[in-house]
Amino acid sequence: MSRQYETVIGLEVHVELATKTKIFCGCSTEFGGEPNTHTCPVCTGMPGSLPVLNRQVVEYALAVGLAANCQINQYCKFDRKNYFYPDNPQNYQISQLYLPICHDGWVEIDTASGKKKIGIHEIHMEEDAGKLIHDEWEDCSLVDYNRSGVPLIEIVSEPDMRNADEVMAYLEKLRLMIQYLGASDCKLQEGSMRADVNLSVREAGTSRLGTRTEMKNLNSFKAIARAIEGERARQIELLEDGKKVIQETRRWDDNKESSYAMRSKEDAQDYRYFPDPDLLPVVISDQWIQEIKSRQPEMQPEKMARYQKEFQIPEYDAGILTSTIHMARLFEKTTALCGKPKEVSNWLMVETMRLLKEHEQTPEDLSFSPENLARLIALVDEGAINRTVAKTVFEQIFAQDVDPEKYVEEKGLGMVSDQGALRKAVEDVIAANPQSVEDYRKGKEKAMGYLVGQTMRAMKGKADPGMVNKIVKELLTK
């Protein structure tokens, strides 16, 4: 009988903070820009330059730590992690090893077998390195220091996850929590959230941990899930063949769906950590912690519960509406403008989700204004346009954020509610379809639906369906 194995997973999640300037200097943190234009002597490691800590970095780290139920080190320090690499201009990275800002926290995730707490070992502040661009054509590597000194927090979990589903749930929980706090946009594709996966396997039922590997280069949730399955299978195969798993750092190649060894895993002493002599310790008062606590926003679970209670939105819909801060803001602002939460929810849940899927976009890509959606809802409510026309107009709002009133006017999409014009259209349809009239009089109700449909088509969808129904019925029963 083959042995059963259990996977043990811990994550190191790096999150780029949403500050306007870098952690130790005044350079811009904006993504993109010409290479080496968001730089100065501090973030390019020039001799004699001195770092000055950005207060906002500490506040974001505290906000995330408090949301993740962490203990706060009210006296914390920065350390130098020494290593040589071309994208690391000082030949050391300023990080926190001995006294990180937050420790011993947890977040709760939903799993197939119920709720589960994932422990957070620590959260520490550090600076990002630059970026190497490998030019295969010129056979050289170029360095862009725009990212050097961008503030990061590293969230180190306990090895509490057992499969890819739990890892995805944990990452989603962190991403949503941090986005709600406004501490980062957590865009994996832009590198503002990155995860390294520490994974080992052991025989089911044993408590001793196996030898772990760390996998890097994971920039999408799908890549992380594939990497976990791939590495689990690789380690089990080694153990089944009587071989040993080597502790090392591996790089995942998502195109080949396989990983390869980068280097043997270093221990902390290999980095020769020591307290940074240029930075003072950070002393966090009780008052400062209280100030951060008082500014913490309503988080997703509370928002979801409030939508159900205050607006009578079903649980599933409330879950979708709060699944990104962007969607929640759009819902709340539009509702505040038009006072029709259920209508707003319907437009977001049905038409918006459909168009996002069609265009392969995410809620973060939505660019239309709450004002224009509220105006569209008002036009339907006033009877100025019907729902069929409203869907056409909404597609334009979704794509170009058009003013619905102007668009309806310019395209002549306003509802025809002139009784005479509608009666004339119905009479023409009835005259052109004697068979349907006969079918209706023989008791075939569907025939009436057909005649209404033909009238709506003749009116180019701009008629009030209720009025058309009424006139068709009246003329058929004469």
C-alpha cells in the first residue's frame, strides 16, 4: 500500500505599500516611468547619503498588523541584511530581523471543512530592491533602480496551510484586507503583491516537519496554485524513490509548469544581520496605536452584513458587491445618489459582471462614474427609456462613461409613449399577422406575445412594453 503524504505550507507575502514616496527618501513610488528616473543618492546607495524613515510606512504596517490581530512591538528596530546583487545598490537591504513591528497574529479563512485560523508569525517593514532586465539581444543585464527603496511589508505566516485551496483563501483574505485598508492596491501583475511559497511534505500522521523548499517568481494566483501542486508531486516522487529533498530556493517557470533550483537556502547568519546604525529605533506609543485603530475602515465581513441588513441585499450578492473595495465604493456612491440599493445591485451583479467577463476585466478596471449609473436608473424609473434601451445605454456607460441623458437624446432612444403612434403600430402589426390573430382567438396565448414582440421591433425597442401589451390585448378582444 502506498504511503499517504501531508503537505505543509507557509507563505512569505511581500506587499508594496501605497505611499507616494519611498521608505527612506522622497522619490516617487509610481509604477512605470523611464528607467532610473525615480531615484536619488539615498535609493541608489551613494556613499554618505542617509535614510530618513517615512512615517506613513509605519502607519500602514500598524494598520495591517492590527487588522491581522497581531501583537505590536512598541519598540522596534531596522537591521541590515547584507548580500551582494546588482539590483541591491548598497550591498545590503534595510529590513527588520530582531524586532519586527508586528508578531503573533492570525486571519480566519473559509475552507471546504469550515473556518480555519492561519497564524501570522510576523510582519516586518523593509525596502524593495531594484529590477534587473536581461537583454538577450545585446547579451547583457540592465538595472532599473526606480523600485529600489519602495516600501514593503513582509507578512510571514506560520506553516498552517495544507493545500492550494487554503493558500488561495489566505491570499484572497490578505489582499482584500489590505485593499480595504488602502495600504496597497495588491496588484500581482504589477508586483505590488508577491508570494514566496515554503513547502514540505511528510507522512500523514507524523508531526515532524519535512525538508522545505522555497519557491519564488510567483506573480498570479493561478501560478501559485500550479506551483504548489508541481512541488508537492516533485517532493513525493523523491521520497518514494528513497531520495532526499534538498533545502533550497527554487524558481517556478509557469510556461513549462515546472521549477528549477536557484541556490541552496541561506540561514539568517549568512546575511550577517546587524542593527542599522543610520536609523533610530521606532517607538510606538499607546496613543499612536489608538489613533490607527480609530481610523480602521469597515472591513468586508462587516460591510457584507450591513448590506444584507440595511439594504435587504441577498448574502450571495452582498458577497460579490464587497469582494473588491472598488465594487463596494461604486455600489455605495450610486446608492447614495439614487436611493435605490436593489436596482444598483442588479445593474452591478448582472450587466456589469457580464461585461467584465466578456472583456476579460476585473472590477478594478471599472472606470464609469456612480453619477452616470444613478442617472440611468432614474431614466428607467421615470419611464423615459425602457429596460431594453437601458441595457444598450449601459454598455456605452461601461465602455466610455457616457452621460446617459445626452446619449439617449443624441441617439433618439427616448421612449415613445404617444398613444396614437403606438396604436397605429399595433394596428399595422395585427393587419400583417392574421394567422397570429386567429391563433390567439383559438386560445393560443403565445400568439399575443409574438404580436407584442413584433410591435416592439417596429418601434425599435423604444415603446413602453406595458402600454403595447394593453393596446394589443384591447384590439384582439374587439
